[in-house]
Amino acid sequence: MIEVDRRVAVFESQLKGAGLRMTQQRRLILRVLAEADDHPDAKGIFTRAFALDPTLSLSTVYRTMKVLESQGAIERHAFEDGVSRYEHAGQEHHDHLIDIDSGEVIEFSSDAIEELQRRIAAELGYELVRHRLELYGRKKQPAKTPAVRKSRKQS
């Protein structure tokens, strides 16, 4: 809970720094976002917050997210599904694997991939400054066992 409170405080500071006053609805949005351990979109944040305050509007969520993004408090990811999803900024670098069937976003880190990217950039005469890697996949289904056909005995 301490980490959530710290994130809320950072988000509040970012909004105040952008000249927005802190309303109860904005505090609720910040709390929902700080508690998120997934990559919610604005509608998902709205749904979670609306369950606690039915006077909340979706436009308030969009405005709040836009300010947080412009202040560098959150990162927006526009994965192939066309939906902007958000996560807290300042996390250790990681990449994403997106399940194309469920939309689940899985974070992962790989020293081997990081080294390969640096090496490729160097071979092409570049120093890697930043990158974003998104992998899209489908969960493998267990191999199906062949259907057993029973034959009838002919008499």
C-alpha cells in the first residue's frame, strides 16, 4: 500500500504542477491508476472508478490521463488493437508480449534481447538511446490427441 500511496502523491504533484486543482474525482482516478497492476485503457480506468463514484465522467478520465502523460507520470502504449493503454512511468525498462486473442499484456525483460539490440545498433553505427519492443502472439494450445476410431467387427 505504501507504493500505491507514493504513486498517488507523484500523480497529484504532476497534476498540480500542470495547474489542475485536485478534486475528489481526480483523486479517485489517481488511486485507481496507482493500484492498477495491468495496462488499463481510459475506459477501464473509468469503469473501475465509476463503480466507486457514479458521478464521474469519462471525459474527466481522458483529460486526467492526457495531463499525466504530458507531465511524464505515465506512459501511453498504442498496441495493435488501437486502444491506448497506460502504465506508470519510471519503471525499470521492460518489453511487452501481447496476446492477440485475449488482449492480455505481459511484461518481460531479457538481457539477451537488450544486448542483441545494442549490438545491432552498434554494427549499423549507432548508439542505442531508447527502444520499445512489442511482441504479438497467441498462446499455444496443447497438442490434440488423435481421435480414436473404433471399428465395428464385421460378422
